[in-house]
Amino acid sequence: MPYRTQSSDTSEVVERLQFDHLRRMGRKERFERGLARVDESLDMMWRAFRRRFPDASPEQLHVEWVRVQFGNELAERVQDFLQCHQPANIETPFAAR
């Protein structure tokens, strides 16, 4: 069976180089790089929410995030909860950017 790359836009040579590089890294470095990618993804997500809702408070941003992830019903419940209960700190490291 011929070798097939994981991604259609990556050549076999480049993919093999990437995998070889990953194999040479230790577990700790792979884990740290994975966490860095998660942080970058969250940062991009919150920046997109900030652009989409420029005047929204951190609470409103979280409600919109819930709406996207879980739907309107839960987002409305979260919004109702936040109107009755003021959390001590709902700010995220990404929401203020």
C-alpha cells in the first residue's frame, strides 16, 4: 500500500521531515508545544469574538461562546444566571485582547 500523507496539501517529503522532527523531541517538549497550540487557538477564538462583538462585556462574550458551542437554550440560561449572580471574576486571559 503506497504512503499517503495526513493532509492533501502537504508533500510526502515534508510530512516525513515533520514526523522525524516530532520523534526526536522529548515528551515534555511535545506536550509543551501542544499546550502552546491550544493557547494560540483560544487566543484566536477570543480575538474573533472581540471583533464580532466589539462592545460586549466579558460576560456577554462568554454567553456568545456558549451560544456557539451549545446552542441558544443554554446560552439564555447562562445569561439569566449571570444577571442574578455576579461572578467574582469572569475575565479570561484572552477576552481583554
